[in-house]
Amino acid sequence: MEIITKKRMMLYSGTIHPTLAHEIADNLGIPVSQGEVRRFASGEIYFRADESVRGADVFVVQSHYEPVNEAIMEQVIIIDAMKRASAKRITAVVPYYGYSRQDKKTLSREPISAKLVADMLSVAGADRIVSVDLHSGQIQGYFDAPFDHLTALPLLSSYLKDEVGLSGDDLVVVAPDAGRIKTSEKLREYLHADLAYIYKRRSRHEAHKISEMRLVYEEDIAGRPCIMVDDMIDTGGTLVQGVNVLASMGAGPIYAGATHAIFSGKARQTLEEAPIEQVIVTNTVPIPEEKQFSKLRVLSIAPLVASALRAVFEESSVSEIFGGANQV
């Protein structure tokens, strides 16, 4: 007996950022599949899909945003439900990967929490992972399953060129520290710009205190437009310190770009008061109204993620979408 079956794509969303999941689904031309997510009185999470997922290619979208621990637990519970309901393949779509800054031990007796999150997703039943602009590329190695690493740099560069009109030799892409030079180099290539970076020397005597910050750049930066790029903006402190160094040297206008707009603490006030023309981010995490401000520009990551998910479903190349520039 021979049976010819059709592939079926289904997309489920956690409760952290359903707006993004619906945007991705709209770009794919499919609905967000319905399921019941609720909390017991004790705080435990319950999930049940409203329809059969047997034999389906299932994508579970969840950004690990606040409350981050509930976000991760909710995603692994949905994945576990998909596995036990006989989904053919389960892809964890994590636009923002939680605990990504805890990717190695810097002191004795510390955890490697990014690896723990990877283990949780794998044990739950994820057959594949899709994420955007990891804080550290080595996180991909924490998974034995295939990992598709996407980058928002083409989105950022297109906005800067087409909407702001920034590109060419006069523009300077500035890395906020030595660890972001590789990312900044990619953006420099997109924009055909110059590259500089901020050198930071930390205090030997006081934890988390920077004793020196200076720009490493061979030419005069006065009067030249600059874009400082990072993978995320959390409190905004480090970014604004770098911006102040540029401003003190007469650079301008100064733009700031990042994929993940975490905006913890007084980030909104810090960024709004800084000598920045625009802060350009994507919607990998929800940005509530109280964290928005006049200088903020939010680009949708949904078309890019949808293109990657379509490629995964059709068994075609994800890296071709980025011309191979999504490797870190």
C-alpha cells in the first residue's frame, strides 16, 4: 500500500509576544494555530492545542522576555505537548534567546545558563532552533539539533540607506566594544562605510566600573555621521557612554542600532537624554508604551523570520536569504 501525504505547517505562539507571531503568520499566509494557555492557582502553566498536530511541521514562537523564566517554561511546555501529540517536526522559534549573556564561566562556581536553556529546549522535544542575533555565536554549539541563526543587520542597513540616507565613505560604523567588532564589520560592508571601535579599560579596584573609554580610529571623526551598533540595548548605559565619547569629539549626527530592545530600568530616560539622533531597534521583544520615546524607531523582524521559516518548511537554504552573512 502506498500513501502520499501532504506537508502541513502549523505555527503556535506563547503569550509573551503574540503580536510578532501573528505578523510572522501573516507573512507566511497561514493563521496562528489556536491552543489554550492558562495558569493554575499555584502558578503552574497548562497548555493544550485545539486541533490535531499529528504529522505536522510545527513552529513554536516565543521570545524569552520578561518574565523570562515563565517565557522559557511556557515554550518548553508547548513543545512537550507537540511532541506527545505526534508532531512530525518541532522548531523552537526564539527571536530573543534568554540568558544569552551567561554563555561561559568567568568566575568559579558560576553556571552556564545559556547552555541550560539549550538543554531544556532539546529535552522538551525541539528538533530545530531558529533565533535572531545571539549575544554570542558559540550558543549554537550548545545544541546537537540544527540551528538557524538569523541577523537583523540587512534590515538595519536598508533602513539607514533608504529611510535615513546614510551610506558611503563619510559614514562611520562604531563598535561599542572590542567584542562587537565582527558585527560592526558586517554592517560596515552593507553600508560601504568606515569602521571604528570604543576601547574600554575596566577598573582593577571597583567592579563594573570603566576607568577609561576612548575611540580607536585613525582619521578625524568631527562632523561625520556615526552609527553605533550592538546586539541588544539593556539599560543603555554602555551605549550612551560610547555615544558621549563620539559627541565629545564632534561627531554627528549619531545613530544607535540594536536588534533586541530590552530597555531595563531607566533605559528610556538615558537614551532620550543622550546626544542620539535616532535609536533603531527591531520588535524581537514587545516594547510597551511606557518604554517608547520620540527618538525610537522600531523595525519589524517578522518578514525576515517568516522567510527563514518558509525555507525550513520547504527544506531550502536559510543562509541564502542573507547571502551567507548570518554566520557569526
